[in-house]
Amino acid sequence: MTRKITYYAMVDDFSSREEPAGVLRRVEDAEGESDEVFTRSLTWKRSSSLYAAERGNMDNKFYEIGEEEAERIVARIRATASGAADD
């Protein structure tokens, strides 16, 4: 099986679709599927948030996005974490 990555914008009560709280990716390959969220420590970390949302937990909403939009969200998180967003 070819590795497939699907990206999602994460939206909570304090964010919007236009400026999401974060980004999550679902990786599917021969070993199965796993979800990872890009964290403020600038790493991808396993997450159960999308899985929980698929089962009715409505703390976050997830919108499928393309890789380019995911990269923009990651860049914004990097800038915020490094303080560059304050310039």
C-alpha cells in the first residue's frame, strides 16, 4: 500500500475555519492508520482528537484541507512559537 496523508484544519471555540487552531494529519500505510497533530513544540505528535470527533466528541471540528494549506498553518504555528509573529 502506498502511503497516503490527509490533512485537516482543527477548529475549536477560539478559532475559525479561516484561522484554525492547528493542523492534524492522518497517515495511512501498510501498517495501518495513525493521526498526528503539529504541536507548539514544533513536532508532530500522535493524537486521538480526530478519532474522538468521528465518534461524537465535538470539542474540535475538522475540515479536510490540502497539503499547501497545511503547510501554511504549520508555518504560522512555527512563527508564533518562535515569536516571529509578534514582529
